[in-house]
Amino acid sequence: MSKKLSTEPYKGVRDFYPEDQAFLNALFKTMRTFLEKVGYVEYHASILEPSELFKSKGADNEEIINEQSYTFVDRGEREVTLRPEMTPTLARMVAHKRRELGFPLRWYSIPNCFRYERPQRGRLREFWQLNVDIFGSRSIYADAEVIGTAYGLMRALGGTESDFVIKVGSRPAMNKVAEDAGLSPETTKKFFGLLDRRDKISKVDFEAGLREVGVSPAVVSADAVPEDIAKMIEEFRAAGVNNIVYDPAIVRGFAYYTGIVFEVFDTHPQNNRAVGGGGRYDNLTALFDDEPLPGTGFAMGDEALRLFMEVRGLIPEYVSPTQVYVAVTAPELALQAQTLAGEMRRGGVNVAIDFGERKLGDQIKVAAKHKIPWLIVVGENELTSGEFKIKNLASGAEEPVQREKLAAFFSDKK
RNA sequence: GUGCCUAUGGUGUAACGGUUAACACUGGAGCUUGUGGAGCUCUCGAUCAGGGUUCGAUUCCCUGUAGGCACCCCA
């Protein structure tokens, strides 16, 4: 006997069974509805990009491309990469048509991305990542809008203000701290790395590290709020948004950010993690042309959001998109059941039928197992009388309905 | 890349180093001849791989593999 294949999915990627896919779809639907309400439009692109797109962001990122991406050579000797993030693609698309797009531009996308790394809780090799960006504005109100949009989305997903906190930091402010302290580029890098790690090390170690690089702990305290951020936080307060705070340790790695940066943190004790983050970048299209195009935006991962919702019971119970299951009392009636299903479908109802190969009890079982809310039995009696009993599988209640009124019965029960 | 933990049917668990690896759920078949999504009967199905210790290994040891978690990194 030959060795059978494993039924496990490839390392770090997920199978989406109908219930999983239903959740993902619902999550995306909430995202789309909310973002389109506040003026964003959706774009998309291929998952494949030439590798060089991800290589040129800066010397520091060489390693990321070589070791943490899916890169291979195609049959035409081109080096290609499965996108590990969407921003370079976005920059490419915007730069490609910048003369005809019209700014400010509000775009969003929900791409799947791949990163070659060891999977762990909340971090997988394939993930979907909402990307929200505004191009063509230097206004701090664009930054504020992006932060407010992240806030609004968290609320739209069912989060309350105590469920998450948005920590806002400032690259320029920290650059100035480094400059005032007379730090060399290497020491500045060390300083930023220290800031990034602050929440993972003790306060004593953090402050000792600061003194080591030559920065006073006082200037990186949460009390030393940069003026523009203080004003922004105050304006959010006035608008009734109270969980946005200044945090000097938010610097977002060594990425392309040049201005305000922020991260959305889950406050649940068992789920203390960033669910997303972003900030301002003013030089992104520099890869493609000479005229700088400012932008600001953020990204959120599907798995981090799912965990956020899961620990709070915000994930709704699955119900099949199929509204009605048509059971038949004998195989010979399958065609009649098809006809009936067709009538209901024309009336806008989602209907699946059984082929009558198994007993009525088993057919009911299948409908219940598939979480289909309603059941209709097609038998000789019903076909003759034209009256069908509609069974609610959740409550067990039954209700007689005339054949021609079936579709109407369900039309208000979506 | 580093460290820690885990590995028994499809799923969740059980088995002091000692009979034929047990139980529940799920799946399949049947009975109850159209409301029985229940009940009853039957049934398919597992010790990750390779070494070692032992009279005897699911159990102890080693290696490998896989998975999980944390670190590194996090675009």
C-alpha cells in the first residue's frame, strides 16, 4: 500500500472551512462597509511582485527579503516574491498613475501576504492584512483621520474603549532627541531599538540602556508629549475618544516611517499584543520618481483581529447562508423538489435540496448539522394539497404556508 | 536562527513497565414504515519514525520528524 498524504495544511497557513470562511467574509464586510462610509475605495493587486520591489527600501531590509520572504525564480529567469506586505505595491500603483489619480487619495485593500518565519500565536506564514492609506496630504489632520479610522474600525468590530488603546509616537520627536543628545547614526539605531523593546524589558534596564546611549530618561517619558500630538489627543478627547495616548516607545522598527506613528493594542490580559499599526511616510514613491508624495496609513492583520474578537466573545455564531433545506420523502420526488426550490430561488431565497436517498430523520440531521435555519418537507401530501409545513430547526416550531407564498415567507428573514 | 513544551482512531481523553490499547463524540450500516434533528443495535478507525534499556515499552532513554509556545525579527 502506498503511503498516504497528510491532510494537514502547509506549515503556517490555514484551511478555511465554511465556518472559518464565513467569519473572514464577515470581518471583511465590516471593514469594507466602514471604510467606504468614511470615503475610502478598494484597490487590489497580484500577490506576485518582482523581488526588487521589496529589496530597495533600505539596506536594513536586505535580510528580511532574503530570509523572511517566499522568493523564487520563474521560468523566464525573473526573481519574484510573494508579497510580504502591501505598501510597496501600493506605492508602485500610485506612482504609476500619480498624474491622473487626484489627491488626497483614500485607498484600502485586504490582501493576503506571505512571510517565511516560524509560526506562533497570532503570527502565521499567510495572513490577510487590511491596508488603509491616504496619499497626497501633509496635514496632521490626515494622520488624525487615519488614527480615527483605526479607532472607528475597532469600534465597528464590537470593541469598546477599554478593549484597546491606541499608542501614538513620533519619529521626528525621537530623531530630535537623538540629535540633541548628539548621537551618531549607529547609536541612534541602538536608541530606537531600545525604545522598541521597552515593554519587553524592565524599567531599570530600559533606563540604564538610555543612559548608556546617552539619552536622559526624562525626555522619553510619557509626560514629554510633543506639541502636535498633545493637540491631536486633546481634539480626540473633545470628540469623545478617550483611549488614545502618547507613547514615546512607539517607533515602528526601522521601516519607512517619517512622522507620527501609532499602534493599536489589545488590552486583554491574555491577548496583550498589537493588532495593527501605521504612521506617516513621506518618501515612499521615491523608488519610482523624484517628486516626493506624502502619505499616511495603517495595517491590521486578520488573525490578530480574530483573537481580539474571540477573547471577548465578539465572534457571532455561524449560520449557513443557505436559508432553507428541502427534504424529500422518496427519491422519486427529487425532481419535484427541484421545481419547488426553483420557485423559491426566483423569489430570492437561498435553497438547497436533499436527493431523498436517506430517511427523513437523517435529512433533518444534515440540515441541522449544516446550521441551515429552515426545513421544508416535500412529499405526496404536500404536493397534492399545495400546503407545506415550514420547520424552524432552532425552535422546532412548524408553520403551514401555501406553495405560492413560500418565497415571500422567507424574504423578510435574511 | 535559539530555547522550552507536546506527540495514542477524524476529534477530545484513558491505560502503576505487564491480558486482545479503553471511553465519549464524529463517521458508516440497521431498527423504529412522514417531523423520529431522539433512542437502541452493530460497525470502520490509533500508540509519529528509527534506534536503545527490559523477559516484556503507549509508558523509560537517545536521535529524527511534526506541532505548539516564547525569543530573534516583526516590513
